[in-house]
Amino acid sequence: MAIGIGGMVGGGIFAVLGLVAEQAGGGTPLAFLLAGVVALVTASSYALLTVAYPSRGGSVVFIDRVFGVRLATGVVNNVLWFGYLVTLSLYASAFASYAAALFDAVPTPGWLYHLLVSAAVLVPTGINLVGARFVARSETAIVVTKLVMLVVVCGVGFTTVDTSRLAPGTWPPIPAIAAAGMLVFVAYEGFELIANAAEDVRRPERTLPRALYLAVGAVIVIYVAVAWVTVGSLSPEQIATSSDFALAEAAEPSLGSVGFVIVSLSAVLATFSAINATLYGTARLSYAIAKEGELPAVLERDVWSEPVGLLITCGVALVLANALDLADISAIASAVFLLVFGLVNAAAYRLPARRRVRHVVSAAGVVGCGAALVVLLVSTAQRSPVALVVLAALLAVAGGGEAVWLSRRRDVRLQDGADT
């Protein structure tokens, strides 16, 4: 649960809360709820697949075992890895924004921003190199701390919320609220990291499904409460001017400057733990993709008992975190995870099931992810066509690279057969 909540309650909620509130207005809590329903249905499919195929490869193994190792599945698996790299840059950006706000460095000088972004990636990488047990212990401590802070802020904030700012009259059309919810879907993606811990926990067939349901359910409640307090405490103009640290700004009406500091510190801890958990899962993801024969064998090697993919992920994330725009990062990452989650739901649908309701839930997950992806792509095309170009380039690189790699594997196998 600590790994899952750490992966969810992190950069997503803090980085894009202001952006979503600008688009959804008083309907922001509903936007988070809609995205949470899609995540909860998908968590049900992960619970089924985790029991059927326990592995630290998670989504990669699920897709390959059900659909087979082929070009299409290889592309999806590589896109998933790229999605994590983009998400890490989102978390690092949020870490830098709130850390700067905590020290009253707003607007943030360029050199300080890049220093904080880089530290946000490098320090958790060092923690991961220490080992999985230390990651779990550090995650538990950080998750408990930030959740306590969020509960305090939301509990006090509910007493000063201006409910007129949340009334249906302040809502944009429902399609706009749905589009905003899908933009923030990246804030829910971290739950699937629980599946990557299958080889590191006792009784995974019992522990992991419980962790998935409890983690996603708890985070839905947290997000709706946070959205309620934020929109109910700030005017649209205040949200627009403080979108990078909107939640910290929302704490000031009820808690004063102390509230601003508490939330900023909570955001720093949250984004740090999200990076910590995501690096843990991403390193194992690259290892699993390589084991499936869809990436070079060098990614199967270990460095200090950790997959070498951890260091590669760190390097790429450093570049992305210092180069990409926040809104575009969120749209690209959300689209990637909706695509992958739709396929995971389809994989769960193909599993034999004793109860028909499981097939119905998995089918609902496929439809939900597909519809959400369409809504997100249409709204992104209207807001920032550049993000769609980047997404298309990402898919092209994943497809071209996978085609070349599979071709090389086929040639090697043919050569081995000729030699034999």
C-alpha cells in the first residue's frame, strides 16, 4: 500500500491540481472522482492478473503472457517505460516548484529550478541502490507523514470552504469536466507499481490484491477532499496565479502562513516519495521487458543488486525533467497510461473467470479507458497540438525501435540455427 499510495499521491496531484481546477472550476472534485472510477476498475484487473502471473514485471508480463510476445505488445511495453520516464519528470518538476515556494523563491531562478529538479531524481536513485527493503521502509515513513499533513489541511480547510465556489452553477459542461479528469489521470497511475513488488513480498496472491483495492480507494477519497478544499478556498484568479503550488495557497485562508508551509513541505515529501516508488518500479519494468526479449539483454544486468535500468532511467529522467512543459507532460503521461491500462483490462477479460461479474468489470475497464483516452486526445488537440506531436513521436520511436530489435533477434536465432 505504501508503494502504491506513494506512487499516486505524489507529483500528479500537486503538479496539475491548479491546471485541472482552471479547466473544471467548481466541478474539480467530480473530475477527480471520474478519473478515480476508471483507476479502481483497472485495479480490479490488476488484482486478477497479479494472482495469475506474479512477477516483478507487472504490466509487461501480464500483456505478454496473455497476448504473446509480438511487435504490438513490445511497442506497448516500451511505451509504458517511456511513460514512466515522462512521469518522473512531472514529479521532479512539482518537487522543484513546491521546494522553491517553501523557501519563498517565487518566481524561481532558472539555475535553482534545475538544481532542485536534478536533486529530485538523483537522491531517490541513491536510495533505490541501497535496496528494496530500504525503499519500502522509507516509503512507509514518507507516506504516513504526508497523509497526516493532508488530513490536517483538509480537516481544517473544510471549516472555511466557500461552498458557493463548488455549486453546479460554477461547473463547465460535463465533457469539459471529464476532459480535465483525464488530464489528471496520471495522478492515479502509481497503483500498478504494487504489481511490480510480487517477488519482494510474502503471500503475493493475498497481499497484492488487498493493497491494490485499499490504495486506490484511499487515494480517491484523498483527491476528492483535496480538490474540494482547494477550489472552495481560492478564487479562479488565485488558482490561475498560483497553479504550480495551488494546494499550498489553498491552506492559507484556514491556517495562515503555517498552512502554506505545511502543504509545501507535504508536497516536497509527496513528490519525493513518488519519484522513489516510481524509480523502484521502473527499474524492474525495464528488466522485465528485457527478459521478455523486447529490449537489449544489457538491461537484465544488476548494479548493486538493482537492475541497471535504474541508472538508465535516472539519466533519461534528468534530461526530460529539465526540458518539458508541465501541461504537456501531464497530457502525454495520462494518454500513455490510459492506453496501457486499456490493454491490461483486455488481458484480464481474456482470463478464465468463475464469476461473470469479473468479465463485466474488465470489459467496463476497456471501455472506460478507451473513452477516457478519446476525450483526452480531443481536448489536448484543442489546447496544445504540440503534445499530440510529441506523443505520436513517442509511439513512432517505440514502434520503430521494437521492429528493429525483434528483427535482430530473429536474425540471431536464424544464425544460431544455421551454426547448429
